[in-house]
Amino acid sequence: AQSVTQLDSQVPVFEEAPVELRCNYSSSVSVYLFWYVQYPNQGLQLLLKYLSGSTLVKGINGFEAEFNKSQTSFHLRKPSVHISDTAEYFCARGSSNTGKLIFGQGTTLQVKP
Amino acid sequence: GAGVSQSPRYKVAKRGQDVALRCDPISGHVSLFWYQQALGQGPEFLTYFQNEAQLDKSGLPSDRFFAERPEGSVSTLKIQRTQQEDSAVYLCASSWKSMVNTEAFFGQGTRLTVV
């Protein structure tokens, strides 16, 4: 079965430091990957997605992710975080014919001043 | 409306009570999804509609869960005889096309607490 694993449940980091949130997926022929952010008491907002093409994907709010087929990873990075980036981040993979999403368990990013 | 709207935002139900959760998708969106998000977990797929047709209900945890979208717009998720394990946030999402490259927009969710 298709799955997504987020290796860290919590990532504390100081403001203006770089951050990487890790995501691994189970291998299959076609892979469609997403990162979503969830602020407290809010719905999920799409940060970025990989469908095909360039393996380096740039998203909103200065985030980017790299699709690595050999390591079956799709890690999310930001070179300098802000307090406002404190939120829950979810990695997900999609079904090609319906758009149904399978989510990882989430990583809480805690940005400290 | 401007986004996906879910109501109520919060619902407290006594064990055994039936509940109905409503989702108003973005106007014109063909696809509608329901997800269940338990505390500290990622969302888990429940069911999917394309217009009024329920094409996938593989994620519904039991026959107490029922979803409908009779006119291809508003959807209702009904849970009969609620149990404590049903406590979760129920998220609705919609997209204008049934393809993975089409962004799904999420509502704020309904937090259900069964006491």
C-alpha cells in the first residue's frame, strides 16, 4: 500500500535558522507529492507539489522541496524561518485519477525567538 | 463563497447520539473529499465524490458513517450512534477537477467531541 512517513514529530528551531522537515514515501511507478501547512484551528494550505519534471520544487512562503527518487524522499526546506512559520506540516502523496491524498503523521515546526 | 465552508465548527455529542456535519464546497468544484484527523495525526481519507456520485468510500471506518452529496454541491457526513473513538476533526476539501494536479482546497474542519 502507498504510504508516507514523516520522520520527525517535532522540530524546534531558532528564528532565522534553516530548517529541513523530512518525508519519505513508499516507492511506486507514479509518484505525486505535496506539502501542506496547518495553522492552529485552520484548514490545510498547499505549500508546494511535485507532479513531474524538475526535482526541485519551489512553493509559497520561501519553502522548497527536492524530489529524490533514489532515496524515496521529498524533504521540505527553508533557509531562514520566521516565528510565523510555527505550524503543523504534512507531507502527502496523491492518487493520479481522483486526487485522493494519503498524509503522513505531521511534523510540528516550533520556531523560537 | 470564497472558500470551503464547514459547519458546525465544533460539535459535542453524547455517546450514542447521531450527528450531521455539513460541507459547502467552492462553487463549481466537481470533486469533494472527506478526511478524518485524530488528535496528533495526519488526516485520513474517508470518502470521495465526483459531482453527486460517491466513487470511493473505502475509508469510512464503519457502517455508522454515511456521506451524501445529492445535488453535486453541498455534502453531509452523518455519523450514527457516535462512539468516543469518533472524536476527531473532520475535514472537507474540494477541487474543480478529479485529477491529482488540481489543487484541493480545505475547509477549517468540524471538531467533534463525543462524551
